[in-house]
Amino acid sequence: MPSLQSHHIVELYCWVDQQIETKPYTTGRPALLSSSETVTILIWNTIVLKQKTLKDVHRFMCAYHSDDFRLPKYSAFMNHCHQALPQMVSLLEHLLSDTKAIRLMDATMLPVSKPHRADRHKVAKNLAQFGKNWQGWHYGFKLHASTTLDGRLCGFVFSGANIYDAQMMPHILNEHCTVAVGDTLYGAKVMGRKVYETYGTAIVAPPWPTQKMKLATTLQNDLLNQRAKIECVFDYLKEHLHLVSSFPRSVRGYFVHYVRVLLGYQIMKVCMMV
């Protein structure tokens, strides 16, 4: 992806404004920021600066882009971000590569606090759950996603950390997908049969450790060897774009953060493919 300069934020705004619908104000005083401007600010700071919190985003915009946007105070800016969540989700769904025939699928934990502090966590108390993977116990949410072989998102869904990975396959696959590659957890026969009957999708997964022998074609082995690519996607989302966070002070704030990171990542991948 080419290096972005400060003036490119105007081009990003023009593109965002063409993609999302902005409802005109019929009563009351117009807001300082439109939905297009708010989404532009969130995408820009995710792609260019990779900032962790909305407060950091607001401080940077006030310091360096006050001539480009009429920025309100932080509390009002945060409300604008929360109100723009439907537009961000709609834009992200529009950018999904959901017509690809071959996909990789996996899930990753999104902790909201340390497990030993779960009793004191109040922000997502009614939604966050305990879940366990090879790294141990986690308390929070889980991101289920499918990607192309080159790393573009095809589908995604959030759940509690206690949800079994294979149960979310109907939400991250569709009728365009003919082959989906996952880890051992996606080899469940009942859900695999349901996905095949619903979408005609064949699931490719490694055998369970207790299975001593299982036949596989050369193509299946090649696809299984590429399964680690989706783990690289999760690693980039977490380590470089700071997908995991404990800073939001509301459930909606968590999903504003998650969606803006996924949206920024998808835009980066789409631009790299052009």
C-alpha cells in the first residue's frame, strides 16, 4: 500500500461519503460532524496511526486536523462515533469478499479483562463469557471470521468466548463458498453436514488426535498447509491494529472499536489488491 500523506484524508472522506448514506437533519441543530466525517476520522486513525482509544483519536485530530473538521468536545465526539456504528458495519459488509469460493476460517479470543478480575468487570458483564483455548482461560468475546487465501475478510461474527467455533460456520460462510478450511474444531460432522446441506460447502479440517488414519487428497493437504494464513490475519489485527482492548466503557464502545479496526484492515487489504 502506498505511503499516505496528510492531504489524503480529503480523498478518503470523498470515498467514504460516496459509500454510506447520510440522513439529513429535519429538526434541531445540525451536528458538527456528519456520519461520513466521523467514519473517515476513525478509518484514518486506524490505518495511519493505529491508535488504541477514541481519546487518542480526538486529541490527534484536534492537534493536526482542526482545519479539516469542526471537532466537538470529546464527549460529543464519542457519541458521534457510537452513532456511526451502523454505517461502519454497513460499509464493512459492503467491502467483504463474500463471493470467494475457497475460504479459510478460524476464531480468536477478544478478552475484556483478566480472568481473575472477571467478577469486578462491569462494562460487558451481561455479554462477556469465559472461554478456553490452547492458551488457557479467557473472559470476554470471540471473533469468528473467514478470509480469502490472500487475507481479505469474507465474513465475520462476534460471540461470547464460550461459543464453540464450529457453531458459527453458518454465519461466516454463504452459498458462494464451495470449500472452507479450518482447524480440528471445524471437523464436527453434524455442523459440517448442516453447512453442506445449506450452502453446498465442503469442510476441510485436519483429523482429531485420536484418529490414526484419514485419507486426504493432494489438494486438501495443500489447503490445510495454508490454514495458518488466517492466524497471521488475527496476529496483525491484535498486535499491529490493537484489536484487543479494555479501554471502552460500554458494550457499544467495544464494538465501535472492533468494527473500526476490522474496517481499517479491510480497506488496507482492498487497496493493496488494486
